[in-house]
Amino acid sequence: MVFVLCGPKLSLCGLILSVWGIIQLTLMGVFYYIRAVALLEDLPLDPNVHELDLFIGEVESGYTQNAHNCWIAALLYVITLVISGHQFWMNNRSSVSM
Amino acid sequence: MGAMFRSEEMALCQLFIQPEAAYTSVSELGEAGSVQFRDLNPDVNAFQRKFVNEVRRCDEMERKLRYIEAEVHKDGVHVPQVKEPPRAPNPREIIDLEAHLEKTENEILELSHNAVNLKQNYLELTELRHVLEKTEAFFLAQEEIGMDSLTKSLISDEAGQQQATRGRLGFVAGVVQRERVPAFERMLWRISRGNVFLRRTDLDKPLEDPATGNEIYKTVFVAFFQGEQLKSRIKKVCAGFHASLYPCPPSNSERQDMVKGVRTRLEDLNMVLNQTRDHRQRVLVSVAKELASWSIMVRKMKAIYHTLNLFNMDVTKKCLIGECWVPTADLPNVQKALVDGSNACGSSIPSFLNCIETDEEPPTFNRTNKFTHGFQNLIDAYGVASYRECNPALYTIITFPFLFAVMFGDLGHGMIMALFGGWMVVKEVSLAAKKSNNEIWNIFFAGRYIILLMGCFSMYTGLVYNDIFSKSMNIFGSTWFVPYDNATLTSNAAMTLDPKDAFINVPYFIGIDPIWQTADNKIIFLNSYKMKLSIIFGVIHMIFGVCMSVVNYNFFKRRYSIFLEFIPQIVFLCLLFLYMVFMMFYKWVAYSVFSEEEAFTQGCAPSVLILFINMMLYSSTTPEGGCKEFMFESQGTIQTVFLLIALCCIPIMLLGKPLYLLSASKKSKHVKPENSNGNVNQGIEMQDQTDISEVEQKPQAAASHSHEDEPFSEIMIHQAIHTIEYVLSTISHTASYLRLWALSLAHAELSEVLWNMVLKFGLQDHGYVGAVKLYVAFCFWALFTLAILVMMEGLSAFLHTLRLHWVEFMSKFYSGLGYIFQPFCFKTILEQEDRDD
């Protein structure tokens, strides 16, 4: 039992959190990718840009960047899911064997 | 059908049971669980009742079971659950069970007694062994010194004298608890004025206390002293400190022999102890298998005898008489249980059931299933419905989740709640089997269907508010567009979208247009929209509540109240507040940017609230140029008429019912004496003598017209309080529904703030570092969403919904003065006791 790092509650919490994270962050990534207007407010924009072309370029790159960031974060949650799933399984098994 | 509409009809029945069949019959009734017994000897104290001895026997058996259970738990033996709970044992089995319990208890008692004795022996021997082993070192050191002095003394001339003194150097060896050592040492030093030489060493391993099984740490000591007097003093001190003294031979070889002897004895004892332990384990395992079913049987027996104690003995002592409330629908079941009961004991004379008439208010019984149970609990928490009163729980099933959802409108949060509720509903059976002592979890689990419905309704209102974690979704395509060109857009920081140019005059398919999420005046718009919604829902909800009172008046044969109370109430409410709702709708329909007429364009729309205040205060505001003060022709006149009619309703509410009752009581005064003559408990006997119509009339009159007997002044005061309360409450309750708007606003703003303060932190980066930041930010955002937005806000919205139902809705028709039907049922008794454990 070297690999048991967290207890049954923490691993369950991680499991639920990562499932939620994967679903929501993947969807948010998709929405950033298709340039959803509702998410415009969250983009990192420079308030001093007044040129229209520059502004549009910045928005475009912001959307793409955020889409990628969301998917990467979703991948990180996949890793979390695997780890906490493994922990959960170990915890369950150890409680059964006891 | 109609099971939820009002509580079930109850009948007061008398049971006549043969004494032999009593036990089995009551057992059957307990299994059926549909009768509530009444105490027929309330003034007899608990020790003088008929079945006291049996109850005592059950108590004794319970005590034994508790002892056995404690022993079983002490040894950590698993007690298996019973699959099918056993029925109450019949009297012959009781004796067997009693004997069996007695035997088991004695066996376990003896075993533990023996075990304690053996362990005591074992402890003493271990201590002795330790004393012998540890003192070895002391004596060796002592002897070396002794040898030195001996050789010295041999050289000197006074050898004989020295020998004599040395011969009197005695010692005492023993074991004392470690925490007592310092005090013990000091005491020895004091009584001997420093003439005692104490050597001690701690035992490394703790010893086991034979009686309690606790670990105790002890210290071995040897006290050297001179003189008999000192010896007796030291012994006294040892006794005072509970130190156990062991004989320790002074010579080395004797000690070695003794250690050997002790060791072999210890080994033997260990073997015996192991065997005892095995035997005990075997006994306990075999008992543990039966334990659960025995304890259920005993508890059932005890419940039966307690119930039998409520019964009355017939004068001839030939049968037991009991009185009970039974739902009329369950009468056949009760009959069947009685027949089964008398068959079970082979009695030749059947027991029988006789319904009797009574003036007493029967208990309230709403038959619920697992879905409606939660909602019925919400209502019962306010007050149990009066007998056969209209049951608000039926409507609560829909209105409760709906009003909750108006305050909790967010698709994302609703989905979380619905998933949680859905999981509890799907896993219902396995979750219910896992009995938990966690109070919060039990509350959630009991309300699983409410949570599920609240979640689903919140998803719907979230869709209407177009809110998912404070973001809007453009599903059906926004019907607004930007009419400005790029030059205008770049030169202005903020622009107003005039609906005339920017709106295609087709509303968004469902709910709020997503364009509002990006608007600066979003909150102003939503406030006006949600405030109107809450007033509309509130007025409809209250009107519904007032209408429910008709059902009660009609059922309780107080038809005069429909005219004297209900109609003035509903007229008052409708003419003032339903009219306001009407104005809201009219304003929405009549005024538009696209309107041709100037008076109906957007700038001219009057404020509904100002119009309403003007109507109440008879004042007026002069409209701006081109606009009209009122929304339609002769609105001013209509308003004046409405207000006057509404005001006229107040005296009707105030005086109508008291005056009617006054005149009615005058008319019926001559008939009264005859009526009250028949008002005896056993109405059956009177039936032949009195007029049938009168008899039929009487119980209803007694049940419903509790006011009729009161003096006029009392009635008048009651009515005045009711009227003032109603008139004031229509205004305050309407305002109270504004909490729907306030909480919904708070919820939406809180979730927006959470998104902007926490999750946005991870979305503000140009590089890929943002991904890691987002990972962390999402974790915190998710936790806060759960803890604050779903749990805390959910709880507050729940409480406000509860208040809206209890105060604003139920005050219109619900009196809630009944008492709950508590049937004699083994299942509830066992569950209750399990919870107490």
C-alpha cells in the first residue's frame, strides 16, 4: 500500500471535481474556439487599442489562446481523474481486503 | 383518488378480544400497523396495570440482551443483520426464549468471570517474574558492595558486630503503578527519615488490567531497610499505594529456581487462557447469529404488552376491551388481523370490532408514499392539518419547487442539484439500507424527491433567465443586432441600442435575450422584469390560497362563510392587486416603440407602481407632453369604483359572520335543549329515541361550529382580528413576494462575482501558463460554487420558499390544529429504537 496518498473522501472529491472539470473545461474550450460572445468579457484585452484591425486580431488570438488553455486544463483534469481514480480504487480494495 | 386532497376518514372503534387471543391479535394488528390505541385507564399508574409482570419480564430479557450485545461488541464479533424481521413469538416460545437467554447470559457471565480470575493470576505471575528478573541487577550490585564491606570487616576486629547489623538488613520487593512512584518514594523517605534505600526500574511493556482490559504501566521496586519496625511501616505504605508485594528469596540460586518455576507456570496459564478465549469466541459467534432477531422479538413483545395495558377488562373478566382510531379504508384489514389473531391461538369465540360514534376530533392521517412523504413533512412541520381539512401538501408538490426555482434560477446550479437529487433517487434502495447517523445527510436523503424537483425546476428557470454559471447562451439566435458602422463604434465607449433600429420586433424564442448579458443596464432591466414576475406569481398564489378556503367552508358546512368571508376577501384581493397585475400586462401589450400613436410609445409608458399609489391616495400626476396619465379610457373612474368596492368589503368581512351567527343562535335557541340532551358519548343508544335528522346534524354541528357556543363579544373580537390581519396582510404579503426578486438578483450577482473574481483569473493570460492557472482557478471556483452558490444559497432560497408557503399561502385557508395519527406499528417502533441507539 505504498501508493495510497489520500483517503477515500479526498479521492472521491478529486474524482467528482475532475469529471466536472473535464466536461466544463472541454465545453468552454469549444465555445472559445467558436468565438462565443458571452465569453468575450473574460479575454485578456488591452484597453488602449483603438485600431479596429488590431483589436480584432487581439480578440481572435485571445479566443484561440483561451480555447487551447481550456483544453490543456481539461487534460490536466484527466490526469487528476486518473490519479484520484487509482487512489479511489486502492482505497476501496484495501477496505474490502480488510 | 383524493388521498392527498384531505386527510382520511377515521372511525373510533371498540375491540372486544378474548383474553387468550389478545396477545396474538395485537401482534397481528402491530404487523398491519393501521390502528392507534387509546389509553382506557389513564388514571391507573404504570405499576398497577394488568400486564406489568409481562412487561417486567420483557425488560429483564432486554437487559440480558443488552449485556450479551455489549460482550459481543467488546470482542468485535460481527452481528449479522436479519433479512426478514421475525414475528412476535407466541407465549410458549417466550418461555423458551427466556430460558435460552438466561442460559446464554450465565454462560457468558461465568466465562468472563473465569477469564478475569485467570487473567488476574496471569498478571500476578507476570509481575512476579518481572520482579525476580529486574531485582537480579539490584542484588548483584548489592552483593558486590556487601562483599567489599565483608572483606573490609574481616580485616577489622568488629566483624561479628557488623555481621549482626548486616543480618538485619531486610528488603521488600514489589510492583507499583508508574504514576504513583514519585509520591511513593517521597513517602518512604519521610517515614524512614531517609533510612530506606529504594531501587526501582520501569517495566518496558504495559500490563493488561484483568477487569477492564486497559493497559497499565508499572514499576518494579526493591526497598532496603533496617529493622522490623521499619518493615511494618513500609508494608503499610505499600498497601496504601496499592503496590503488590512479592516474596523474593535473598539468595541468587533460589531466585533462579523460582524464575524457572514461574515461567513454566506462566506457559501453562497462557495455554489455559487461550482455550478460554477460544471457547468464549465460539459462544459469542453462535449467539451473535441470533442476537438481532432475538432483540426484535423481545421489542415486539414488549410493545404488545404495553398496548395490552391500554385495554380495559370487561366486568365479567371474560374479554378485553380496547378503543382505537382506524382509517375507514383500513377497517377490512383490521377485521382480517383480528380473525387471524384468534385463529392463531385456536380460540373458538371470534373477536369483534364495533364502530362507535364520538364527538371527539379524530387524528389526522394522510396516506403518503415515498414521493409525497417529503412534501407532507414540510406541511406537518408548520402544523398538522385539522381533521379532514384541505391538505396544502398536494399543491406544494409543484408550487414549492417552482417558487424555489424562481429564486435559484441558474441552469448550471440547477443541474448540480438535480444530479445530486437524481443520484439519491436512483440509488434509493442501497442508500436507505446504509443507515447513517449523519443528521445532515439524513435530512437530504429524506428530501431527495424535493431536491430532484427543485433542481429540475431551477434548470427551467435558469433557461428562462438565460443564466448558466452567470453566462448567457445564444441558442435560438438573438433578435437584436448592431445598427452602427465601424467609425461610430470606434469613437464611442458605450452606445445605446434603440429597439427601433436594433430590434427585429420578434422576441427571443424562450426567456431573456442573450444580448442582455453584455449590456451595461442589465441589472436595471432584470430588476424591473423580476419584480413584476414576483408580484404576478405572488398574487396568483394568494388568490389560489383564498379560493382553497371555499373547499373548507363547503366541506365543514359553513356555507354562510363563503358569502360573508370568502367573497369579500377575494373581491378585496382581486380589485386591488389582481388589477395591478392586469395593469402590468396591459402595459406590456399596449406600449411599444413601434406604436403608431404617440401616447403609446415607449417614453409615455406610465409607472404601474405610481398609478397604483395614485389610485389608493386619490392623487394624480400630470403627464408630460403628448402622453396620457392613464393607459386606457375611463381608467380613473374604474379605479375609483374598484377602490370603493374593495373598501366596502371590509365591513362585510368584519361584521357579516358575527351578525349571522347572532341571528342564527337566536333562532335555534328553542331547539337547543333537546339537541344537547343527546350529546352523550354513546350516541348509539339515543338513536332510537331522537329524530334521525337531528342526530345526523349534531356531530357536524359540534365539529364545525365551535364558534357557535362562544359569546357574541368573543366572536366579534376574533372576527376583528381576522379582518385586520387579512386586510393588512394582503398588502404586506404581496410585498413579501418581492423576496422572489431579491433572492434571484442576489443569486445571479453572486455567481457573476464568483466567475469574475475566481475563474477569470485563469483566463487572463496570453501564454500557456494560463492553462495551469486555469486548472487551479477552476478547482477553487468549483468548490465555491458548490459551497456558497448551491449549498448556502440553496438553503436560503429553500427557507424563503418555506416561508412563502407557510405564511403567505397557508394563512389564507389553513388552520392546522389537528394531531397526527400514530398507528401502533412494529416497523415504526423498531426504527424509532434503532435511531435512539
